[in-house]
Amino acid sequence: MSSARLPGKVLRPAHGKPLLGYLLERLARLAPDIRTVVATSGNADDDPVAAFCHTQSVTCVRGPLDDVASRFIKALDETGADAFVRVSGDSPLLDTTLVTEARALYAKTTADLVTNVKHRTYPKGMSVELLDAGAFRRARTLMTSAEDIEHVTPLFYRTAEDWRIAEFTSGRALGDINLSVDTEDDFRAFETLVARMDAPHWSYGLDEILKLRAGVELAST
């Protein structure tokens, strides 16, 4: 809730629904053995996030505002998971088939990290990182910088030779496209996209969203 560029964005309503609600509805369509956990801060500012999760029957763990890595450790302790997928609350249109793809690659390779952001070929807002729980617990003990602790995965990319990293790409040059919500303009663009959907938002995958976005841009020129 304390986002500097767009305060309160995670619960800001768009067409009557909080931003986080869109992502949770999409994640709810994943395989039933995948459990969604929201990891937010323990600050009073984020009490509304915890309250919203309660109304959605979604597990919420809370920890230090700037130590996001420790929040993930707490989520692992809470769930006993062998691996977890890290997605961002500012990615309300995340195509969850990317989560499924990451999971399949993890099962095939037993990598420490499965990622589609090592070399960005997907739009921002479609970022998926799957981390093996044991590897992440080891990595957390090696994190000393504020950047590593706050952003969770830079250590893996900076010391890539020490980890088994499996990457999947889109096969296209989509990295300059932004579908995340980080600014007022981003939020307005998201609202416009959703307004043009004539089916439930979760039925729109990446390609459908890109087509819709192209139509929006054409209409606005």
C-alpha cells in the first residue's frame, strides 16, 4: 500500500474491484494443488491488504516492509512448500499459463530457479520466477545487501554460476511492452483494457491481451 509512485495501488478499485482482486481471481484458476499466499508487510498501512485477503479466503503472511525475502521464508514455513512461484501484486493481468509452464520446466529440470525474466522476452506484468525452497533458503543466508533482500532474486542472477537456472522465453521481442501497474498512467491503461473485455478477464491470455491493447492504442491515436 505504501508504493511511492502510486500509493494504495494494490487495493485501488478498477471497475469495482481492487487491483489485487484481479490477480487473485486469475491465480484461482490454476491447478487445485497450487496454493496462493499473499506476502505483505506487517505495517499498519497494509492492514487493509490482510483484511481483503481474509474476505477472499486467501492466506496472508506478514513480515518486514523492506525484507521481502524474509516474507517468502515465512510463507514457506507457513505452507511447507517444496517450491514457490513469485509473482507481483502489480501484475493484475498475469497469464497464468506462464506459471504452469514454469512448473512443468521445474519438474523436468529440478532447477533452483525457473525464470522468464533473466532475458526479458515477455512484457512487464508477465514476470514469473519459480524457486526451489531449499535453494531459496540457502540463498537467503547469503543475502547481505538491501537490494537482494528487497528484490528477492538478484543474488541468483548475479551469481548465476552457483545455481541451476532454467529459462523459458516467448520467442518474441515483447520486453518493452508494459502490462504492469506502477504509475497513474499504467492504472488508466489497465482500466481501459478491462473496459474493452467482453468476457471474464481471466479468460484473456497474453496474446488476447496484446490484441486488445493494440486495438486500444489504435483507437486512441
